[in-house]
Amino acid sequence: MKLNKKWITGIIIGLAVALIAINLYKTYQADQKVKALEEANTVNLEPTEVDETEAEMEMAPDFTLQTADGKTVQLSDYRGKKVILNFWATWCPPCKAEMPHMQKFHEENKDIEILAVNLTTLDKGSEALDKFIMDYGLTFTIPLDADGTVGNQYEAFTIPTSYIIDTEGRISNKIVGPMDEEMMGNLTKDIP
């Protein structure tokens, strides 16, 4: 009988250890999923340039969008000019930090076009957009990506995301994160 009690006790302890191990493993997996989601949704406050070989010489996909002031804009209409194509939203803290730099750069560099595409499907409505434009005194072109197609096409999954486009319509750089005037100047000065 003593052998059976020891054997049963061993089985119970073994099952308890197995249950604890399974629960710890499930908790670890859940923590890993949460961590991955948090990392995927964390806004990068430091700009990162994508390897130029990844974006170099690729033609910028053309698009046509309506602007905040009701005009129609087509990217291919800007051929012959350098373009900073920026993707942003009004609620995004790094976008808010970047906008004064972008406005100042726009005012001082009339030979470079800024198209700041508002990711309208992710934003807080036209009133929030209008207030943002007025509060920041934005005078550059703001196309509205009303259905999210252009943002997806340009892989603007983290915002702000910007593309530097040369005079022939080719992408020379992709930047994820906010830029300042100096960075915009450095990225645009050597492209044709």
C-alpha cells in the first residue's frame, strides 16, 4: 500500500509541475504577443533612413487625390521638381513635431514641393484637420488619402513616413520618423 501512495503522490506532483509549466509557457507566449504588438504600434521618434539600395531608382507610384482645399493633385504633375512626399495624421506626436520644420523648409525652398498626405482614414475628421492646418499655419499642399489606398501603397505603416522624389519621379530615399529642416535640406540637395 505504501508503494501505491508514493506512486500516486509522484503522479500528482508530476501533474502539478506539468500544469505549472504549461501555464508559465502560455503566459510567456501571451507576453511575447503583447510585446510584439506594442513594438509594432510604437511610434519611432528618431528618423531612420531606409537603405538607399532598397528605394534607389524606383519610380514613385502615381496617385490622384483631393486636397484639403478641394483641388485635385496628381503626383506625376510634379515631374521636373523635387518632392518631399510625407504621410501623417493630426493625432501623431512626431508628426506634430515635424510640421513646423516642414512649413519653414517649404517657405525657404520654393523649388522643392511638399505633398503632406493626410492619412484621413486614420485621422479624427475634417474639423480636426482644418484646425491642425490653421494652428500650424500650413501652406504646402495637403492631399487627403480618404480611403487609405495611397498610404498602403507607400507602406506608411509608421508615421510620419516621407519619401524624397527626384525631378524624374524616382524615389531616392524613404525616411521613417520626423525630419527637421537640416535633414530635409541634406536629403534633397544632391538629388537631380
